[in-house]
Amino acid sequence: MDHPITVDSDACTRCGICMEICPMGIIAQDGPDDLPRLVPGGEAVCSRCGHCEAVCPAGAVLALYPACGPQHLPGGSAAIAPADLAAYLRARRTVRRYREESVDRETVEALLDVVRFAPSGMNGQPVHWLVVHDPAEVRRLAGLAIAWMREASRAGHPMTDLFGVLVRTWDAGVDQICRGAPHLVVAHADAKDPMAYTDSIIALAWLEVAAPSFGLGTCWAGFFQMAASASPALLEALALPEGHAPQYAMALGYPAYRFPRVPGREPVRVTWR
């Protein structure tokens, strides 16, 4: 890989914080007056996490993201009061009824711009996004999922009983695959990447959490994902890049209803050692 970091010799104060915070231990400083440097072989194991860039008080360290450099946080932090965060997270709901109104592309792009900062193994950032923005195409894809369920049921799939319910409700005009959402977001990645599924789920969890701040609702599209993983017709219709596989999908749109209360949940279960 290319040299992952550069240090501005004029701006650097030689404080050594970048060396202390590096999770891979690949930044060294020979003496108090010397610039920080990568240890031999450091390029090969750098996780490109950006800690060195983010922590530098002088802004002297630049990591290898020339197209999208660092962003300064207002006030130097992104603190949220615990009570405010708790209220926001507790209000999260799975949305299964959507307004017909489409979400403009700029809003979806702004949402995904937040989600791109989700953590990933060794900062590999393997997740790519397919946004099915056309509601008619969302329904067509859901129909392909239903078609697979019909065939799978005839072949004795273990979930035949459930598939039968989904097929019957579809035939009655009710979409329980994408929940009638106007849009569908599919996280996809290299099928051979062992971290792709976990990293995609983390990114989609971020999307789900961030969506309400944009006035949007989401629903994990598990039935769709099940079909996309097994149906050649549906996989072909997704037209993902060569070698990529759908990791998981999420319905997206404006909620038809608001939820003024938070439902009860079991008390937290924790073991201390």
C-alpha cells in the first residue's frame, strides 16, 4: 500500500500523542525533537483507522484519504447528554407502514454519508450500497423474492409454513417482504471477504439509528435477504458488481405513523465478574 501517513514538519509539535494512540504500534519517535515516523514494515499492517490524524492537536498528521480528508468537530467534540441519547435510542421503532412519498436522493446520500463512518474490521470499509430508489423496482424485486418462496415451498423448504403466509398475503395485495416501503437499501461486498457480513450489519445498524434524525424509518428486510441469498433470479436482478454478494437489506421511507410512547422491555440482564 502507499505510505499511509504524512507529517507536516512545520506544524508538528513532537508531542508524541500519535505514537501513543496508534492501535498497531507502528508510529515511532526517535527523540523528543524528531518527527514521528512509521516503523519499518508499518505500511503493511496500518489499519488506516485515522486515530493519528484525528487526535493530533496541531493537525499535523494526514492519513491516506486524499479524496475525503479530516473534518473538524464543532467545539472539538461530539458529546451528547446521556439522557438525550437514551431518549433518542429508546424511541427507535421498526417501521412497517410507510407513506407513498419518496425520499429525495440528496437526503438518502446525506444519510449514507453519515453511515460511511461506521466501524469495520481493520478499517477495511468493505461495504458498498445499492439504493433501489424506484418504488416500482422495489416491488418487482419483492415479487422475485415471493416467486422464490413459492418454489422453495414446493421443494419442502423448512420455512414452508411461513413462506405460505407471506405468499398468501402478497397475493392479497400486502407486501410483507419490503413492507410497502418506497425504497430498499442493500449492503453488498466482496463475497470472499470474511468480515463483509459483520461490517455490513454494523453499517446497517448505523443507518437504522441515524435514519430517524432525517425523519425516516427503516425495517430490516430479512425475508428479502433470505431470498437474495438463494434465488439466482433475484441475485441477477440486483446486478451487483462481479464477485459481490448481498449481505443484508433494509427498507427505507417516511413512516406512515409516529410513535409517541416507548414500549416496555425486559430489565437489563447482566453478570458482573
